[in-house]
Amino acid sequence: GQQVMQIPQYQHVQEGEDFTTYCNSSTTLSNIQWYKQRPGGHPVFLIQLVKSGEVKKQKRLTFQFGEAKKNSSLHITATQTTDVGTYFCAGPAVLFSGTYKYIFGTGTRLKVLA
Amino acid sequence: EPEVTQTPSHQVTQMGQEVILRCVPISNHLYFYWYRQILGQKVEFLVSFYNNEISEKSEIFDDQFSVERPDGSNFTLKIRSTKLEDSAMYFCATTGQAVNYGYTFGSGTRLTVV
């Protein structure tokens, strides 16, 4: 079945350093979503990318969708302690009913050291 | 901002007992999902529900699991005879469209089977 992998699994950075997580799908995706889960919290939707090569920014976060639409990345510039959490990418899988489910990646847990 | 409400926040149950996890979706959302997250691991798809029926269920969602929307508002997940390995965080997620919309997750129910 469809698999979505992320690397690295864990990342510890000093506050102010940059951080990047990479997401790879076993199949071509029509779109990709990113979520953030704070420790002890629930996943929160950050953004969706749809177009090949698309780049979107949210303040210090930059999201990119690969040209082949099989990979994506999230880059955080100058990390802050508020960035701590696990970042998941998620890709859609079409269901027989014509609806969708999202397959979540393995996640990258970010720890920011002050 | 609209929220997905889940109750209870924490449930401790004896192995073999039945549990019902409840979710109140956002009012105009049509697509409902249950996901599970074992501590520190990825978010796993359990079941999707649309138009009052299951769209798809995962291998995890065996005969011990069921979902229903009994009164048009609550969306419930029932586990008939809990096992130790059912211990996890269960998240309800809803969305207004089949695709191109991020999920809104509830805050989750932590199920502990002893």
C-alpha cells in the first residue's frame, strides 16, 4: 500500500538554527498536507500544496512540493522554542467510494534547545 | 474557530470491556475519520465515514470496532472487547470536503487498557 516516509525521525537544534524535514511518498500525490503536533496535543493542519514545484511560506516556515509530486519538505528558519513538536506530512489515498483518506508520514520530532 | 470535541479525554478500562469514544464534529463537515496514535508513533488511519456509512476501514479496524452517528451529531467509535494493544490515543478528524481541505482533529481520547 501507499507509504509516506519522513526523515529525520528526530532532530535537536539550538534555538536560532534552521530545521528541515523531508517527506517521501511511494506514489505520486495529487496534493500533500503538513500538520504540527505539539507534545501532548493533537495534529493541527498547517498547509496544503497542490501544484508540482509549489513553494509556500508561512512566516518562518517554507513548504515545498517536489516536481514529481512524490516528495515534499518543510524548512523552518531560525527556530524558536515554540516550534517544538512533531511535524507530519500526509498524502491522500482515493477510496473506492470516491472519497479520500490521508496517509500520515512517520513524522519528525523537533526539539529546540534554548 | 470551530472545534471538534472528543470525550472522554482519558479512559481507563479493563481488558475485555467495551468502550465508546465520542466525537462531536464541526457542524457543516461531512467527512469523518478515526485515527489512532500509539505513544510516540505515527498517526494511523482506522476508518472513514461519509453519508452515514463506512467508506473504508484499515486492517486495524477489525470486528471488535464499530462506528456510528446515532443522532446526526455525535460520531462514535466503539471497541467491543478491548485488548491491551488497543491502548493508544484516538483522534477524531473531520473535514468539509473530500479532498483539498485539511482535517480538523479533536483533542483526542487517551485509552488505557489494563
